[in-house]
Amino acid sequence: MFKYKNVIIFFLIIFIFSSCKFQKILKSTDYELKFEKAKEYYQEKDYIKATQLFDELLTIYKGSSKAEEVNYYYAECYYGNRDFILAANMPSNAFIKVQNVFIMIHRIIN
């Protein structure tokens, strides 16, 4: 029993420290850092964290040359989470993927 208690405590500590690191990034005003970390989370398929960062970056980079890239990753995160409706409403290439999914579903049903 004591062995399991130590393992649980160990994982709780790891969870708390990893969560704190993300919170620091989320609260940071270094938008380049946020963009790079959001892309890292996207590459690691941690779409929830990446979506939170890209959501904030959308308003920061709106109207700039980086806005299209942020929009693309933002929509891809929704697509990766299998939230096809939200991904389809994003102005990016993710819409094509969602459209293909709906076409496949339609073919299966009919």
C-alpha cells in the first residue's frame, strides 16, 4: 500500500509542475514564445493547450502576416480534437479536411 501511495504522490507532483509551466506561458506577454510553444503543443498532439494559446494569439496577430498561420494551426487543433464543426468554421485549409470527412460520412450513410 505504501508503494502505491508514493507513486500517486510522484505523479501528482509531476502534474502540478507541468501545469505551472503551462500557466506561465499562458500568462506571458512574449507572444513569439507563445506562438512557438503553441506549435510545439500542436506537434505533440496536445491540442487543448495549443488551442488555448492560439486562441489568444488570434487577437494579437489579427491583420498581420502571421494571422493566416495562427488561423491554420488553430483550425487544425480543432480538427485534431475531432471537433469538425468548429474546424469547418475556421478560415483555413482545415476546412478541406472537414469537408472530406463529411463527404465520406455521406457516402457511408447512403
